[in-house]
Amino acid sequence: MAESASFEDITRFLDAHIDRVDEAVAIRNGQAIPVDTYQPHVPSVLAGLLARQATLTNRLAQSPPLWDGHVAPLILRPMVECLISFRWIIRDPVVRANEYIVYALGQAKLILSKMQTEIEREPDGETKERLIQAAQLQEAWVLSQRLMQFVDINLGSWAGSSIRKMCEEIGDKELYDFWFVPHSACAHNTWQHVSVWNTKVCRNPLHQEHRLSHTAMPSLTLDYVHQSVRFFGELLTDFDKFYGVEVNGPDVLSSFEEGLFAL
């Protein structure tokens, strides 16, 4: 991208990209995702993960203030995890898509239980009314998919495995080593992120190079958006391979890179 690219040029480029992402999802909704009355949970989960990936890359593209190391990794990390989860699920889709759903229902049931306990303790008033409404919505969401007595609560991970082991199983350990772990540093506020982005060395030579708080905004870069498009493109490719979809024309990533280099 040329340094002289105007904000209007970048905006037009990103608007066209977002339209391509939305169109890519719409095409799969119309052509690829089957109506499976015997195993409806499989296409439901895979379609949801595809849309989740599309939503994250589009929201990042729409939000220039987030194009720095403070916030962009908070979007990129769940995109990496979404890709890992998708690849892990399609290796045994009937079983693993169900595990994915059942775990979430159990978490919702657990939250509902805690909300009900809080409602019992809360005195009558506006706060209690809001809690009751929230609990009713939570309960309705669970019941829309399964009777409450058949929902088990799993306090472990939904996959019964760590992200690292999931990456090893799908044969992509580099996805864990070079993308998931680095972006997790931002999500978990670990020192390798905080020291780089939120501190600066004191200039007093007598202070043994201790660090001070640093909140200055760094320069913004489209590289983070480019990364997000890569993760979306990879999941889209896996989705098409799983369902045997063939779409004519350049893919989303190629179109993005062509437009980026033309700016």
C-alpha cells in the first residue's frame, strides 16, 4: 500500500472487501449448506462458525482505531480459535458438533443457576427485575434446543482437549505456535505484551531501567486486517472442501491482496 493512499481510497477498498465477504457467506448459505433433518446440528455449527469468522474480519475492517497491537489481537485470537475449532470439528462432525453445542448449553444452564441464586438474594426492585428478565431469556434459549433436565454441565473444555492438542490433531501446530499463542498474550495481559505496548523505560540512568506506564497510541496498520482476511479465507476454503463447493472467480483473500497492493 502506498503511503499516499487517501482515507477515501482505503474506505472504498474496505467497503468493497466487506461486500465480498458478505457475498461469500450468502453464496454458501444458498448453495452449500444442506438441509439435514437427521443431523441438523452439523450444518448449524459449521454455518455459525463461518459467519462468526466473517463478522470478526468485517468488524475489524470497519474499525480503523483498532488497527494496532493493543486491540487487534483481541479480534485475531478468537479468529484463530474459530479456525482451529472448525478444523477439529470436521474431522468427526456428527460427534464434535454435538459436543460443541452441548457444552454451550451446559454453560448457559450454569449461568442460569447462578442468576437464580442471585435473584433469591436480591431485594425487590429494578435490579431484581432486570435479573429476572435476563434469566428468562437465558432459560428460553436453552429450552429452544433441549429440555433443561437433559442438559449436563461440563466444567472442562468443550472439546475435552487443549487448543495445543487440537492443533496437533489437525496437523497444524504452527497455527498454535505462531498465531494463537502470540495473540493470547494480548488477551491475557501477559508481560511479553504489556512490556512492549504499555510501558517505556525510564530515562533516568540511576533508576536501573525500570519501566513507566505508557499509553500513547501507536501507528495504525492494515496488516492486522490482512491477517484477519487470511483466517477468514482459510476457514472458507475448509468449508468449501468439506461440502464440495466450487465458486468461480478470485477468492476473498486474493481480491483483498490485489486491492491492497493497488492502493
